Amino acid sequence: MAIVKLDAIVGITVESDDYFNECRTLQMLSTGLVRLAGNLKERELAWERQTAGSVKFHSYGLDIDGTKGKLDLIACFFHWFGVSICNYARLVGFIRGLSVGEFTRGDFNDRAKFQNIQSSVDAYLRDLSELSDVLVWRNKVGAHFAITAPRKSDNVSTLDMSVMFPVTFSDGRYRVGELTLTRKNAVGTQTSAIPCWSVTEVFDRLVPRYWATMAEASETQTGQSENPSANGGRVSG
């Protein structure tokens, strides 16, 4: 049986055959996540090479080539990456809970124990500072637009901002959530609460945790150390 390292920071290592379906799903998600991050990284690095890092550039509504270019597709990249990375992390948290005995597969036969399973997974996610902004964005935009399922804690600016075009380019990175919306009404001044994040920044921060083997391999390849996502995605083994 293969030994797989699912989280190199926490130290989650399991026998893949014991979690066959879960590990196979992680492999699937990893392939897509690495490809999405790699695609954006290539565009960001091309800009860096073109400007030699000497140009401070901020754009909203136009791509780095001065056209609308692939901005709609890039916005979709954020949706796909944001939802998928949260699912990836939740599944790692699920395997962790099983492997340390916080719950068992037998608990699925007792609905009274379902909350304990979710609480175990949620606790793992709360410790992932790399994903804190993505999780909020996922809940307000990626999984469903806040305006379609408003919560009592949402203000009108957050609801409206959830469906405004999200992508900007600044400091050499594509980002979402960088713009904020402020409205004044009878309630007072309300500012949107949708966090800013970058696919490539989040991915780079998660590489030591989820793709440590890939990062180590990339540093042995000429010209690849700056872009580990170029090597494809695998659950560390």
C-alpha cells in the first residue's frame, strides 16, 4: 500500500488504500488546482519579465495587454480554484479526523453523530490561515452569490458586491476582492466585506503544506523553482 502525505505541516500521513476514494478525489482536485494556478502564474511571470519588475501597474476592467482579453475566463479560474481548494482542504480534514479517531465510518449510520464529523472538519479548516480569506470569499461569492442567499450579517454593499466583476491586476498578481463598495442609506455607511486574495499567492503558501514533494522536485529543475505549479499536481507520496 502506498503511503501518502496529505498535510506536511500538520503531519497527516495515511495508507492510501485505507482512504481510496478520498485520496483519488484529492488527486483529481490537485490536478485542476495546480493547472489553474500554473496558468495564472505563467501570465504573471510574463508580465514580470516584460517590465523587469520596474512597473507598478493596477488594472480593473482591462487585462495586462490593455484589452478585456481573457478576464472573463480568469474570473472563472477564481471561482473554480476557490471552491475546489476549500473542498480539497475539507477532505484532508475529513481524512485527518478519521485517522486520529475523532469519528469513524460507522458514525455515518447515526445521524446524531453527523455534527461531530462536521465539527472535526471545521476545526481543521479554522487552523488554515492560508485559506481564511478564500473561505469567506467562497461563502459570499464562489459557492453562491451572497445576493441570492442573504444572511442577517450581510450589509447591502456586500450583497451588491458579490455580483460585481471581481478581477483586478495589481503588484504583479491577479486578484479578486480588491475593490470595495460603500453605500450610505438610512442604516448608515456600509462597506462591503468581501476579502481580497490571489490564486497564485494562496497556492504558493499552500505548496509546503499540500504539495511539498512537488516543491522539492521543482527546485532540482532549472528554471522551475519560481513556479512549482509547472510540474503538475500530485498528492504527496
